[in-house]
Amino acid sequence: MYEGIVQELIDELGRLPGIGPKSAQRIAFHILQTQSFDTTRLAQILMDVREKVRFCSICGNVSEQDTCTICRDPRRNQAIICVVEEAKDVAAIERTREFRGLYHVLGGALSPIDGIGPNELRFTQLVQRLADAAVTEVIIATDPNLEGEATATYLSRLLVQPGLRVTRLASGLPVGGDLEYADEVTLGRAFEGRRVVEA
């Protein structure tokens, strides 16, 4: 336990996801001991992110404009939408270079225990995107954990409509894991082996 502002810095860093008390302490002391560490730049970037970054009005991905670069790219396959839980999952899939369609970010997964039901996620926006029948396939790429599976099941029932193929990423992704931490080969194989979801 440190005193004053040092402990406040450690506490704030420790509130970030994936950073425990020891990591927070290590980062805090790196900032304190490294003369070349530009705290002003870090502070400015954090302020800029808060002010400038928003969510794409079409897919829900992060963007500095009204629509993200993926939605604006005319070379992307407009007939396929990959549904993911979080914007960080888009980056994980893009690293594989296996998928050239569009995305839809739900903003989380169904979790009744945490009070996250269908109304808290972007299901309505997805259904609206499918209304013109231009999309022929929806790939469900939710995390292979309890919440992700519940979300995938809900989506497979919600998206039953003529002419629409609904698939789910194949095995290869570890159960209980997050897409964000999957390596490119595993995630690429999961895309290649995706399967049709039966309602």
C-alpha cells in the first residue's frame, strides 16, 4: 500500500479489464521511473478517444466518423454479415484476412444474471439491416462460452427467414474463451469450417 497519488494511480489502473493489482503496480512504477514516458501524450490520447471515437451507425464498430471504414469499403461482400459481441472481435477476425464481408456488433451477449436481455443488445438493428433481402448469409461469431452460446441460439431463432443462410463458426475455438485472444490460425480454421445453424 502506497500513499497518496501513487496509490490512486495504481487503483485507477487496476480498474481496467485484465489488469490485476500487480500489473497495475508495475505499470504505475514504469510511468514513474521512465523519464521518457510521455504522460501528457497519453492523457491527450485518452481525452481524444473520449471526444472523437463513436460507434458506427450501421454496424456498431468503433469509428471516428458516422460510419466505420469497413462499412464504407465498396470492396467488401455486402451479402454476408458476421455478427460479433464486441468491436474488439472485429479486429480479431480482420487479422485472419479470411473474411471479406460486413459486420454487426451486438454490444455484448445475453446474460440474464447481469440484466442483459435482447433489448440491451443491437438485435433490432440487425433485423433492420436484413429487411431488404440483400444479405444472403449471417455468420454468428459469438464467443464459445455460456453467454455466447445463448446469444447464438437466440439469433438462430430470430433470423429464420427464406433465402437467408445462418451459420455458426466451427469448432477450433476453445469453449469458455474469447475471440479476442484466439490466434489467427485457429480463428481462420473456425471460419473455414462454419456450419449451418438449425432453429
